[in-house]
Amino acid sequence: MNIFKPWRKFLIQEAGFNRIINILKGGVASVNSVGFLTGENPMAQKMSSRENRELNKELMSWLRERGYGPIRIRGKFGNKERSMMIPNISRQDMVEVGQYFNQESVIWGKRAEEDRFIFEYIEGDETIQKRDVVLFDEDVQSREDFYSQERQSAGRKFYIPFFDDEYEMEEGQTSEYDLPPLSEKQLNKHKDLIQEINRRINLSLDALRTEKSRWQQRQIARLRLRELKKKL
């Protein structure tokens, strides 16, 4: 029996995880931006494992043809997901590749002050929310859903806390979403925003969509409700 085999495996796993965390914490000088996306389940529709594997192969080719070096990762967002972390990708390319593969959202981060990253949750070409922290402590390791992890590691998890009020970057926002009765004038004035809220709520209830998509629609509906309340 090779007694060094488990130790080598441990070193490989730790090196992979630490590499990811060092990048996301701004500790790798040669990495100034980073993106996250998958090719799986386009249009938020559940696909077979075989179809998702083929989509990710196509995504890997798309990225490599443009000179990027994707890092394979995995995670769970309602459903298990294999995705990619792409160092030094531009926001423009993140938006383009997300739209090309019909993804509902992508995550992109850029190095900011004090070498920390500012991460954006992007839907289409719109930044829905920003975060300036990545979590990987013991509480994260115990998460059973909504996390990412290095592909080769056994349980080393991390996540960026989008839609978590505790890590809100914008000032002056509250977590109260109850609305007063709206007048006809208010309904007309904010018709587009109200329609968007209703549309997202309906999508969040669509059982044919992926769990990740339903979660996203719930969270953005909450943000839009908050926005509506501030305008009233």
C-alpha cells in the first residue's frame, strides 16, 4: 500500500481550494477579474445529464477558443450543477457567453480598492446586485444547498452571499416588504415595476423551471418590491 497516496491527494485538494479562495480574495496579483457560469439547463429548463455534459463541453471550447483558462468547479443550487470559474474574463465576454448559452444569470467580479473583489450578479446585461465578500468558513462547509466548491475537493465549499441582507452593500435599504394599499395613480405610475414583480413571482412558482432559477426570481422580486416601496 502506498502510504503517501492519501497525503498527496490531500495536498492536491487543498492547493486547488486555496488557489480559488486566493483569487477571490484578491490575493493573486495576475488575476484582475473573474467570472462564474455554467452551460447547463439553458433558459432555466431542466436538461438531462448527457445534454448538460455536452453543453459544458461546448462552453469550455467557447472559452478556450478566446484564450481563457476556465477552472472547473461544482456545486448545488437547488439542483446539482457543474460550472466554471474564469480568471481575467471581461464583463463584455461574460455577458456574451451567458447570452450565447441562454443562461438566466452570470456572476462577474473585478478587483477594486484594497485588492478586494466586487462581484456582480448579472441578468442579461443588467447588474442586479453587488457583493464585496466571499464566504468559506465553517458555517459555509455545513451548507447543504446554494454553494460552490472546487471540483477535486471533498466538501470544501464557498459562496458569494447575493440576496443576503446581512452582506448588503447599498445603504439605507431595509428588509420590510409589506406594501400599503396603492391608489390608481400609484398603480399607473409604477405599472412597469409592478408588472415585473408579478412576472418574477409567477416564474418563481413555475415547477418546470430549475430550482436555481426559481430561487433567483424570488430574490429579485424581493429587491424590486423594496425598490417599489422606496418610490411610494
